[in-house]
Amino acid sequence: MKRVLLALLVLLLLLVGVLVVRTLRFGSRQVPTEPAESFPVDATAAAGRLAEALRHRTIAASDGTGTEDAAFQALHAQLVTGFPRVHAQLGHEAVGAHAHLYTWKGTEPGLPPVLLMGHLDVVPVEAEATWSHPPFGGGVADGYVHGRGALDDKGSVLAILEAVEGLLAQGHRPRRTVLLAFGADEEVGGHDGAVRVAALLRERGVRLESVLDEGGPIGEGLVPGVTAPVALVGVAEKGSARVELVVRSAGGHASMPPRQTAVGILSRALVQLEEHPFEPGLRGGTQSLFEYVGPEMAFGMRLLFANTWLFAPLIERRMAAVPSTDASIRTTTAATMLEGSPKPNVLPSQARAVLNIRPLPGDSLEDVRTHVREVVDDARVELHAEGHEASPVSRLDTEGWRQLQRSIRQVFPDVLVAPFLTVAYTDARHFYPLSDSVYRFMPVRMTREDLARMHGRDERVSVEDHAAAIRFYAQYLRNITR
């Protein structure tokens, strides 16, 4: 018995030693950088141009609504007037109905171009009267630019244009060609904008050095266990599948129901899916997030993330307890629509449910179909599925990533940089055939309260943050095009 206990003690000490050594070797991945180069910004004037852009109701066409053509045309006219050097010195092409592609030719055309993206469309506004400032008023007050699109995503588009305009004024000549692509239907899928731009570049044989689109913010208090602000750079995004479950029956009068109705069969299928979710997993962008923020945590948390080979189940269990973090470690399933009988005393001849399923990178649409079939396990339930796959995970060993990380740290020296998984989807996903360095980042500081304003009420961006975003894009363009 003593020998067994001694052997167990030795094994325990070895395990502890391995854990501690791995933790001590779990070093910071933050790159040291020199200060950013000077780039003067007239913050008041830039805020005024953004405010003017927010006054245009550029709502993309969706089910039951048409495109706000006049608003998109008026916005582009404003951009032409507001950024004269951009429109005099860069090539411009209209793509689709209202998307735009600009080309800033580099001095070395053999180098792969870099693409910066954004979108001009915004989501509709509900209950306009409840906003503190009119959503399409384009007001500047209390140090903020107020209105729909201030964050998502006219703020990014205007900041990019401000940076390019300023660099042109300084006589900057990029070695590498710079492409600017601004879609006009990102909020409804990007099919007339980003999809067409990507197809156009593919037809021309373009291979991109890197892609930078809207994405994660500089999160303040968004990453538990990390006190410093974290620049969350999306390196992958989940897919989206619409799955319909249909159960058919003879129907009839509700006074003489069968033992199992179509609604009952369908309800049982939905309960089964809720009780048997997809398996969680630390992979892709989420694994990379912990590899970058883990070394910046206190020793106990560092030990966990330095040894995910042992502690992954514990980490996954903690993350699964909160919907926002659960979504980053598994393919999620949500029943969003139900349809049965039109009358309370009639048995439906068909019961239908619509599920919104968001596949994690690594889970294909076929994996989704297989999971649903196996969990429901009922031949009476018909399955129909369509959607788009999750994106690949972008590389973190490329020039695009190095210069992006460097630029963020130069302009925001108090900020940590970390990859993460985007649980929504963006126009960036359409450009993976052209580059393996596709990133999503919004250079604006945000708290949880600020995040709720995106697609919500009282969307706004501070005048100071908008000026900082302009400086970031200018520094990034300098770094990536030299």
C-alpha cells in the first residue's frame, strides 16, 4: 500500500510540475512596438462628415421592403464632395446597385493588394420616438455622433476614407495596391455588394495579401479575467443554417384527436434538440483567444489556459453556462418559428418549425443535417436545410496579421490584441477564396452597454473614438503598404 501511495504521490508531483512549467512558459503574445507616426485629425470636421452620412436612410432591401435608392445615391454624392482627393486620385467602380470599389495603385504592382472593407447600409429602426436623438438626424452632441450606422458601419467607412484622404494630402504613395470595398447590402447577406466585388476580383485573378473588415471592438470589460482593454480581431465566423422540420397528418376536428398529433410529434422533436445540443469544443478563433489573453491573466487562470489539454472540459463547462460564451464553443440551435393550425378547434394537417442553427468552424452543413436527424430519430419528421458554411480560420503567421497587430498596439498602446470567433456574420466571409488572412476589427472602444446600441436604440460613437479610428486606419495603411 505504501508503494502505491508513494507512486501516486510521485505521479501527482510530476503532474503539478508539468502544469507549472507549462504555465511559466505560457508567455505573452503581445508584440512590442514603437509609437505611431503623427497623423493630424480635425476631429470636429470628421465628426461632422460622419453625422452628415448618418442622415441618409440607407436601408438595404429585405423581405417586403425596397432599396432606399435615393438615399444611397445621396450618400455617395456626399462622399464625392467630402473626399475630393480620394475621388480624384483613386480609381472608382460602381458594383451592383450601390456598392463601390476603389483602387489606390501601388508603386510595385506585383505585390498582392490589401483590401479594406465596410458597408453603407444600416438596419431599420423601430420606435424612432424612443431614441434620445433622432436615429437619422445626424446630430453631434455631448461629445458623440448620434444615429443609426455610427457604429455599424458608416463609422468605419468614413474613418477609412478620412485616413486615405489624409495620406493623399501628405503625399503618401503605397508600394502595395490598396483596394477599398464598400457594400450596400451587408445586413441582408451582401449578395449584390460583397459577393459581386469578390467575384470581380476573382475574375481578374487577384490574390489579396489581407482583408480587413468590420468586426470586434476594443472591448472594455468584455473579457473576464483581463483588466486591460482587448482588441478583439475576428479570425473566423460561424455559418448560418435555416432548418425546417415538418410533420404532416390527416388533420380533422380537435374533439377527436389521435394519441399523437402533428404538433405533439414536432414538439417532441424540438425538446430532443434542446436536450441534446452539439458538443462543445475549444477550437478555431476561441482557442486562439485564450492563447493570446491567457498569458495576461492572474496565475490561476494562466494555469488553466496554458493546460487546456487537461482543463478543457472545466473551461467548456463554465463557458456553456452563459449563452454569449456558449455560442463561441459550439454549434447553436434555436427554434425561432412555429406554425400549426389556423384555428383552435382544428387539427393541423401540417405542423412546421424553423430552426436557426449557427455552425461552428469545423462543423459543416452536412454535420448539421446528420445531428438533427440522429437526435430527432423520427421518420415522421421531415427535414429541409439550407444555408452557408462557417468560414475557415484565418492564419496568424502572415504579414497581414503581424501588421494589423502592430498597428493596433501603436495607436492603442494600452490595449491587448487577441483573435476571436465572430458569432454573427460579415461581408468578409465572401473573400476567403482570395486570401487566408481575413480579419474583422472595429477600432472603437466599447463596453457591454455600447454593444447593445448596435442594431439597438441610441447608436452612437464618440468624437474622440472616431478620430482614433481614423489614426488607426492611417497607421495600418502605412504599415501594410510599405
